[in-house]
Amino acid sequence: MARTTLLGTDLPLVAAPMAGGATTLGLLAATTDAGAFAFLAGGYQQPDTLADQVRRAHRQDRPFGVNLFVPAPPSAPRPDPAALAAYAREIAPDAAAHGVDLDALLPSVPVDDDDGWAAKVDLLLRDPVPVVSCTFGPPPAADVAALRAAGSAVLVTVTTPQEAAAAEELGADGLVVQGPRAGGHSGTWDPGRTVVDGTTEDVVAAVVARTSLPVVAAGGVDGPAAVARLLRAGAQAVAVGTLLLRTDEAGTSPTHRGALADPRYGATAMTRAFTGRPARALVNGFLTRHDGHAPVAYPQVHHLTRELRRRAAAAGDAERLHLWAGTGHRHAATGPAADVVRALAADL
């Protein structure tokens, strides 16, 4: 089989970056050993922690990349403090169930949080990786140019043809085209946008018709037939995330792992309830109660609910946890991650 031009791997498959702990060095090793490309999840990581992961990944001598969260530009609308305070009052009973006092927490929620963007870009300039992907918006053109000069290919996550055209203009080497059925955060550049349902194949086809950049497709992958469809639609490679969440090497919490196979959690929905930014999760009590009231305020809502979610995970409370999952979550199996890669490659 020919190696993929964009990523330099034998299989046109990618282990998607899953921030918050699900992506581990063990998962990277297992998926790349099986012939796929893999990303480290730089989002939410402290720069020093990410730097250590990058050093250790280099020692494994496997093809890998790093994903970064792009901070909101200075021109972006500021979150409404009154709306955030109102949301804190609404979710206070859920927080109190795990001993979290949101009245005390709210003043410490950071108004500005760029997720250490500059420090992370700097470390990737000092210690370059083969591929850097950027999510949540267009990265600064100067940073794209610097990363490329350091030897990294730069991919930008897009969800529409318009975003794809803008990413091409700023100098990206390729695109991660995310469909609306992907699990976890949507990569939409506009967190206030309503992400409507549709197939990833349709989004890929529309993007391929608009730009000349190579495409990695992501979203709604539930098996080898989905991989084949996305490649036929014009993708050069296909990313998978949800299908890896229950594997041996993933850092997924036991509460999240259990919910993915629990018949009580059969549906997914796009919601801002947990972080203030659209994300697809299993429908649970927290989502049902609060989805319609969460403000467009990322990462402020993320910081507001983070301790509640941490304690819910530790307590086995799936009703108050962000159960990120794509529409193919029922096909997420236990066992080695390499088995998932091999199964997805079955029809290639």
C-alpha cells in the first residue's frame, strides 16, 4: 500500500488528539506501531508537561504530531459576566452534589486564557515535530510561517468550505475537515454558530471542491466502511477518536468508558453545557437540564464546570460528566488500540 503523502504513514489513518487525558503516549505508540499517524493533545496541557511528552514521543521514533488550541483573537466578543454568573447559579445544585461551591469559584474563573499558545508554539519551534495541527480557529499567519520554517507541516481544523479557503490563504499545508458528527469539541471557528447535522463526506466533498489542500477527514467514523467513504469523498486520510476511547492504552476515565457502552446513554447531542463551546457528548442529566441555558463563553464555562466534572468522574457520576462521544460510539470496543487500527484498515 502506498504511503500517505501528507503524513508519511503506511495507512491513511490518524489517531485524533483527545485533550483532557484520553490521548496518552501509550496510545500514540500503539496506533503508530499499527501503521497509523497519531497526535499528542496539547490542549489544556501545561507547556512544560507538553514539552516532556514531545521529548518522550521523539524517543519512540514514531510518526506523530501535536495539536494546539487556537485562542480567541482580541477582536472576539467578550463573554458576558452576568450571563456566566446566571449560569453558575443554574448549575449550582449539580456542583453542590459534589461539594463544589460555585459562588466561591466564580471570581477565580479567568477572563482571558490563551491555553499557553505562545509558550507552546515556542517549544515546538525549539523542538519541532513532523506535524502541528490547530483547532478552534485560524492560527496567526506568522506562527504558521514560523512552524513551517522549523520543519513542521501545519494543519488547520475546519468545518466549512469558507473556513477551508481562509486556512489556505494563511499558508496551511493541509486541513483537518471535521464533520458535525465528531465527538468532543467542534472545531468551528465561530463558537456561537449552531452546528447542524450532516455527513462528514458532504463536508469533505464541499471543501475539496473549494481548496487544493490535502484533507484529513474526521467525524462519525464507526468502521471500515466509513473510512472507505471518506477516502472516496476526497480525503487523503481519516482520523478516529471515539473508537479509541475504550482501548487499553487510552487514558479515558472508568466512568466515561462505562457510559460509552451503557444502554442508558444511547444518544449524542451537540451542547455548550459543559464548556461554553459546541461539543458532541452522550446525552445525560446535566446536558438535558442545562443545554439550552449555557452561554457562549469558552473557556470560561469550561473553567466553571471543570472541578465539578473532575469530581463526577472520580465518583462514577456519569450524569454530571462530559461524556464526549461521536455518533459511532456504540462501535467503540475494548482491547488493544492496534486492533481498532487493523479493523479500520480492513477494506483498504
